[in-house]
Amino acid sequence: MRVVVIGATGNVGTRVVSALAADPKVTSILGLARRLPDWRPDKTTWHTVDVATGDLSPHLSGADVVVHLAWAFQPTHDPVTTWRINALGSMRVFRAVAQARVPALVYASSVGAYSPGPKDRPVTEDWPTHSWPETAYGREKAYVERALDVFERDYPDIRVVRLRPGFIFHRQASTEQRRLFAGPLLPHRLVRPGLIPFVPDTPGLSFQAVHGEDVGEAYRLAITKAVSGAFNIAADPVIEPRVLADLLGARLVPVSGWVLRSVVAAAWRLRLVPASPYLVDLVLRLPVMDTTRARAELGWTPRRTAVDALIDFMEGVRTSAGMDTPPLAAHAGGPARVREFLTGTGQWP
């Protein structure tokens, strides 16, 4: 089996490539990214391509499966740029898959594609995927879901899988995630139990997490098994303020959603943090996902809990962990994080 992974050098891509490299059914992997990595996993070759501008079709010729993972979270102050990369870039990938007559397409959707939903009961894959339209990330994920609906209608002979994971954490991606969402002002040594004094006890502030290695395994199964459709991917428990407080040895402090959002909005407008306040709106409205279908049809079971994933993430931030790929490089922010300070909002490097 020949697999092409688009966006193979980031948080999810590295885990997917690692899982595929260990599978004897996979004979070759072509990793596509904007910049070549120094990482050299087994059975893998690399080519550079930009999903927003590059000619994708030649790279997909002869593939058995294409995995589309490329996605830009920054710059949040320039939604036109993220729309061009994420929404329009994804449509270019889908057209190239059709032109190359690839038999299967696996796409990285997200819990963020879901419309606002309940926190007290899990929703299945048929929950609406219109997201929360005020956030660029949600608009883009929802738009690509609609584009895939049209793609499946027009190309019924192509097997299409959509994985919708919760928040994905693993040690090697921790520094990148700190850059993308917390920014340069967060001291990495602070991210450990006992040093963070409180956790906001905000109504609706709960989310699902999953370890990157378990996500890689979910993709491997979606690639190698004859399945199609959408699959929710998350581990237990749901991360609520109480869980975070126990993990960090912190106390809970009641904070309204309005106050929490206002604080993030002020820091974002001052370019002190790259995370948009609209992401706060999205998280407060995310439903809790039911993962029964992934367990039953994919045969997927997470090996690590959601708390394990967070612990791995915090250890990675504390130790400035990374990998030999441009997105995950531990020192991508430059000496003393100077590149991060110069942008103030993250960047699409």
C-alpha cells in the first residue's frame, strides 16, 4: 500500500507517519510539506509542496490512499490567510485526489467542526457540523465538511473517511502548541503541578483530549481498513476545570465566560498571546463526543487517558521538547523566542 500524507511534519502528521512506518501492509509513504524535515522515518520519502499554490496532482499519482492533514492555526489576526490555506487549500487537495484517481481519501476534521452541543451527554457523528461561525477555525472546518459532502456526491467510487479528534497532545508537539496558542510570554518552567495557582471554574469550560500516538493509530486503521464516514476520536475523561485543578494542584476560582473571554480578547488585541478569543467561544460551546463508532468499526481504543496526554504535553513544554521537523523544532521561535516577540500573534512560517 502506497500512502501520501499531506502535512506530514506537524503535530498529527508525525504521529501518522510513525504509525504507518511500523505497519507491514504499508510499503511506501510520501510525506508532503512546505519545508523538508531532517527526520527520516522508515519507508518514507519527502517532497515540498504548498497546498495553497503548488501542483499537487503529480505527487498523488499511483497512491492508494491520500491523507490530508495540512492546516494553519495562525495568523489569527489575518483570517484571509488561514482561509486561503485551510479552506481553499483543502479544495485543491480534493480536486487533485479526483484528478489522480486515488481510491481513498482520509481527511483531518475536528471536534471544532461540530455545532454547539451538550456537555452533559455525548453526541454521535450525525451531530450537525456547522461549528461556531464567529471563529475562523470553526468556519473553515465547517466549510471543508460541506466541500467533502459535495466531493462524496460527485465521486462515489472514492472511499472518504473523516476523523474528528478532540484536542491532540504529545510531548514532541508541546513547544509548537505553546508557540501557537500561549505565545512567548509563558515561562516553560511554570508549566508543572504546584506552580499554577488557580484554574478558572467557568461554566462550559470542558473539552476532550487524546494522545497523539493514539490519534496516529486511529489514522492507521482508517487508512488500512475498508471503512468510510466520520469517526469521533477522544479519550476519557472529559477535561473539566476540576480535572485540571487536580492535575495542577491548583484551586478552582469561579470565573464567568464573559470575564474569561474578555481577558483573552484584551491580550490578543495587544498581541500578547496568539490564541484568538473566538477560540474561547468555540471551546465553551463544543459538544462532548461519543466514540463508540471508532471503537466498534475502526477497532480503535486509546492506550492513554486524556490526563496522560495533558501530562505528556506539560512535560514537553517544561523541557522544550520537539522534533527534527520545521513545525515541531524546539527552537523555531528563535533565540530567546525573538521571532515570536516580533510577530506577537504567531505566524505561518
